[in-house]
Amino acid sequence: MSFNSTDRFTQRLETRIAEELSLGVSQVESALDLLQEGATIPFIARYRKERTGGLDEIQLRELGERFDYLTELEKRKQTILEAIASQDQLTPELQAKILTCSQKNELEDLYLPYKPKRRTRATLAREKGLAPLAQWLQSQNTPQSPPVKLLSAAQDYLNPEQGIEQPEDALQGAADILAEGVAEKADHRAYLRDYLSQKGVFVAKIKKDYPPGTTKFEMYRDYRSPLTKTAPHNILALLRGESEGILSLDIDYDEAFVQSYLEEQEIHTRHPELRQFYQGMLKDAFKRLMRTSLLTEIRGQYKSFADRESIKTFEANLRHLLLAPPAGMKPTLGIDPGFRTGCKVAVLDQTGQFVEYQAIFPHTGEQKRQGAAKTLQRLITQYEIELIAIGNGTASRETDAFVGEVLATLPQKPIKVMVNESGASVYSASPVAIEEFPHLDIIVRGAISIGRRLQDPLAELVKIDPKSIGVGQYQHDVDQKLLKQKLEETIESCVNYVGVDLNTASKELLTFVSGLTPSIAQNIITHRNQNGAFQNRRQLLKVSKLGPKAFELCAGFLRIRNGENPLDNTAVHPESYGIVEQMAKDLQLPLKNISQGVSQLHRLDLQRYVTPEIGLPTLQDIIKELEKPGRDPRDQFQYATFREGIQEISDLETGMELEGVITNVVNFGAFVDIGVHQDGLVHISQLANHFVSDPKTLVKVGQVVRVKVLEVDQKLKRISLSMKAVHPR
């Protein structure tokens, strides 16, 4: 089976997905058709609402992922059916079970008895001719069977040449055959998997090599937690501790319950001797053949759950960081602070272009401090600087204070902001930075990145591997393939949500625009460099490899400021230009002035403009866009003001109220930068005066908050904060 499989197969999956996701079958059909045609999720969500019934990006991605899962499941079913049929063991009952199976692990359980396997104890027992003895033992396992003497019955199967010298040897071989049969029963595996998943308990201990207080895993020294109640971040911490050799980790369960279940299902005889034989066989079946594989599966399931939850947190944090309000494209100083090595200062113009670089040394003596002040004064005055971005790393607070002193001597007062510099060093040494600034030193590139992050966070952060930005939770422990996929989807969503200036965007930013590949993005840059700025969207069709389909997918997300057509600076898609032109004509307004007639636009009867392709949802979006053409959907810019005199963790005192900015949100709370080189933690219990189940519902990365200092541990560099009953000033 494949995406282009039979209509019957596809219809069956479409109906099933519609039921699972509470959608209409027609919505699912249309969405899958559009994806089949190569449309992107952002394009479908914004410009094909009529066809999908208004499905958003989240629904579309969930729908696509479920279709992929079910398609893979169907492919696997066909492979398994063919494999069992080739063994002449495919019964109508087994075929029906396989075809109706809805989970991959259940499907593999059904296939297990027929799956080619290595030589096992049961295989060896069969080779020794003990299968008939196993069958006879099964025939005696009934309520009506007469008493039997097992040792006597086993005498007939002695074979010294095969190593069967005693009746006990024969019975053990028969038990191995029966145990394998029990262990491969799909019903047993499904029931016990569910039981262990629901009733199992994580048990962890710190190994003897690590005395108390010597490891970050101290809370897991003697740890027990039901699987179902263990938080995702605890699961990932346990697995990391185990992989680092610090923790021993196991899953505990009620062994008596497992044994009782198997006996109830498998033992039917009333005779003590045969019952005892079966009890031993069942105990071996579970411990030797089922326990390890089932617990491995369960650990995998909980690891997968923890991965998904951690990745969701990473996605949410990254989205908030990428959509952080831009300070604006204004002349900017980017400062990468340092003590002995000095502060690296990069001047950027209002388009983000690098202008000048200076190294200043305000922290290495009074004479150099005075020289640094003069240099800073000159740069601010000469380039009419409006923004100053100071990286929040080493010497940041000292540099912030120094810049404040310089600004006090100047009539013009640029906005001074502390900027999170996570990942700036990674960018500085990356191929992207080298290609962008081949003749600049790595330290200069870092200062440029800090400055640009303030001007437009989205445009700059797309150049950096998201894992280096520092807003994740156990990001190196989760499924790396899934993490990469989800983070790229998040970046794509954010870039297309905001829109991209076609004439200033970098290759990295263009790459995430709907319908554009890295090679087409580079071709756009090349065309722009050779032919000058784009004057209208149609000129995109002159770009190498950018054909009609790519144009359809990308055009609405690319903006041209002051171009030939005012609609090119809006999210109105070129396919709808004719409708907008008709609206302007009906309102007797020039197209360039249509946004000035907001009240008239709202009086239009939109039904008059409905076409077979464009319905009311798209028309309503067009009106919203015309109200504020070219608007930036991100929030208003705001920044935290750190308290003067609080520069180190040693300056903190219990009870202090401070302003800070949230740098990371995790399942157990939020980390806040309060200007002391060490983020403090607002535990989930301290986020509000009411119960909070998920911090992401209350706070977000980049949010300016007021906090109270609860506790400071200078030795461990831990700061406990609270947002309860702290009122903004």
C-alpha cells in the first residue's frame, strides 16, 4: 500500500481518521488531496479554508501524521499476511484479527508465533522429538482428564544420544515447547502489557559509587513512582541517570498477580502433579520469554510519551521565542560583553547591515574605561543609534551598568536591552555565518547576531540550530528525528505566520517559506543580487526553478514594501487580486487607497464576491488584511529592567521583588533571568495563587514578569523564585 493506493483502502482510512479526530470525512479527503498535490500545511491552513472546512495547522499536521501511521500499519499487515500465508498457516480467523488490528504492537503480537526466529530452547526440544510429549501434556490439561504420572509418561521419550537421559530432561523440553506457545499468545501479551503499563512502578537507586550529595540525581536515591503518575521530565531524568551509570532503574510489579492470571488462563486440570508442572512452566514462560520484552516495550512507550511531551514544551518555547516582539529595524549597537577580552561592539544600520566594529575595554582599569566611554559615545552619536542590545553572558550586568553611565552623558537616549545570547557562539562559527560574513572574525559575528536578535528575533534565530537556543527540556535525550521534525515545523509555522520581506530576507529565512527549498531560496538571493529589488510578486516566476506551483505556495507569504502593487505588501494571495480590484472599483477607490475605506469595506456584501474557489472565509481574511496592510502580527515590544545593584547571586536576599524575563518554560515551572548570570526557578507551585497543571498555559518564553526571591543557595547556584502575590509596578 502507498499514498496512491486503492480508492477503497484510502476511503477506509479517511473514514477512520475522521472518526478519531472528530472531523468530517470530506474535510479529511480534501486535506489529504491537497497534501498529495504537494501543498504545504501553512498554505492549506491560510489559503484553502473552503476546501478543508477551516482546518488549522495543528489539525492538519495531526491528520497527516495519523494517515502516515495508518498507512504504515496497513503496509505491515500486508507483509505479515503474505508471510503467514506462505507458511500455509493463515486461517480466516487469524486474517480477520490482523485486518482489524489498530496498533502496531498488537499486530506484532499476532505475528510473533509465525515470525522467523533464532534457535530457541523450544526449537531444540522439537528437534529432540519432544513435541508429541508436549502435545500429550496439553491433552491432559482438562477438568475431565484422569490422573497421570508424568515421569512414567516421559520414559517413552528418553534418548541419551540427544541428551535426554532422565524423564525430567524430557519434561523440561516439553515445558520449553509449551512455554514458548504461552509466551507467543497475543491475548496474554496484550493483557499483561496493559497491566504492567497501568500498575507498574519505576524503582530507582543511586549506585554505591555515589555518596549522598555528589550527584544531580539525588532525588532518585531511593525512588519509587507509579508509571502512570511519573512526570515526563522525571522519566527522562531517570533514563539519563541510568545511561550515565549513576542510577539503577527497573520496573516493579506484582509477580503473584501475573502468575495468578496465567494460571487462571492456562491451567484447567484438577490434578496436583500436572498443576505443579504447569505452574513451573508458566513462571518460566513469563520470566524468561515475556518479562524482558514486555518491560522493554513499556519503557519504550513511556520514553516515547516523555519525548513527545518534552518536544511539545520545546515547540511552545521556541514558538514564543521566534514570535518575540521585534524592537524594530532601527540603527543598533550589538554588544557581546567580556571582562579581560573586552566588549565586542557591532554597529548595524536600520536594515540590519553591518557597518562598523570596535572592541572596548571598560572593565580593565579606569584609563581604558574612559577610552571605552568615548568610543561608545562616538558610535551612538555618529550613527544615531536607537537600540543597544547587550548579550546576557559573562560581564553582562557590569557592561549594562557601564552603558547606562555613558547614556547619562548623552542628550539622546537609545533603548538599552539585555538580550538572550544563547546560541550566538554556535551561529558565529557556523557555515551560515561564515558565508554571510566571510571576512569578519568569529567574535564580530557574535556581536552582530546579538544586535539583530533585538531588531528582529525571528529573522536572526532561524539561522541557529534550535537545540542551541536553550529553551528545551532534555532535548539531547529525546527522539532526535522527531525533535528535528517538530522544530522545523514550528519554524516553518512562525515564518509563514509573520510573513517575509522578499527584498531583505536571508537565505535561511526564505528556506522556511511555504513552497521554497534551500536551492530556490538561494536562487532568489542570486536573482535579487543580479537584478536588484523585486518590484512585484510576479517577478518571482523569473527566478530559476521557481515554477507556477512554487509560486502558488510561496507568493502570499512574501512581502514587497513600496512595490508596484500595494497588495504585494499584504497577505492577500495573488490569486485573489482580481476580487480586491473589483472591491476597490465598487467602492470607487484607487487600489492603493482601499485600506483607507475600512468602514466601507465592512459594508460590502461579501456574498457578491464568492466564487467556486474563493468563499466567505477567505474573503473575511482579505478584509482583515486590508484593514491593516503589511501589519506585523507579533505583540508590542517590551523589555525587562533589571534592578540596579543586583548583579551577582550574592547580591540577592530573601524577600526581594525583582523584574525579570522568562528564558525557559518546563513541565515543572519556569526559569527567569533576573540579571545575576544564573536563572532562577519559579516552581509550578509558585506560578500562581491557584492550581496550575501546565506552566505553558500561564507563562511563555520572553515574558516580562515580577518575582519574589524565596531562597538562594550560592553553593549549588540555585535561586528559588515566586510569582505569587507579586504585583507589577
